[in-house]
Amino acid sequence: MRLALTPGQQADCTVAADLLAGLAVGAVLADKAYDTDAVVAEISRSGTAVVVPSKRSRHTTRALDQNLYADRDKVERFFNRLKQYRRLATRYEKAAASFLAFVHCAAIFVWILYIVNTP
């Protein structure tokens, strides 16, 4: 898992290529915000399946594997669990490095709890 911190006014899709670099996966699941030509080209270039719904403004839409796209819910639940930590939700740390460090700690904690509670 990789996490990156972006400024509030910057689109998340601008760091998608960095997060995907060197990652060997079968498919990339993302929401419509990541439906940019650059992100889709980067995913396709690596031979990975693109499971990103097309924006309304696209003239030609891509086919979407609904079963695979439904797994994106797991990622959404992960971020919702992270937001339950008051320190993250209210951003106690003002320095970006400190905040990202705590995000990493919380992500590890959520992952450990998931492993412990999975049969």
C-alpha cells in the first residue's frame, strides 16, 4: 500500500502516476476523478486493466467490469476507518511530514485490526 499527501487545492490524480510506478497488479480500481488521459495511459502502458468509470464529458466511454469495480468499496471503507481517528480528521499535526507519518501509523493499525478480525 502506498499513501501520498497532496495539498488541499491539488487534484489527487496528479500523483497517481507516482503511486502506480513499479507496482505489479492485475487491475487498478479508481473513481471518476482519476479518469484523465494521463492516468489511463500510464495504467494501460504497464499492461494493467483499467477499472475506472468514464466521466460524463468523455466522448467515448470505456467498458467497466462492475464486479471488479465493486471491490473499490474496500478502499473506501479503509479511508472511512482512518477518518475515525480524531487526530487525522481534525489534522492536529500541522507539518505535512508529521501528518503523513501519523497517517502511516494509523493505516498500519487499521491493517493489523483487519488481519486479526479476518477468519
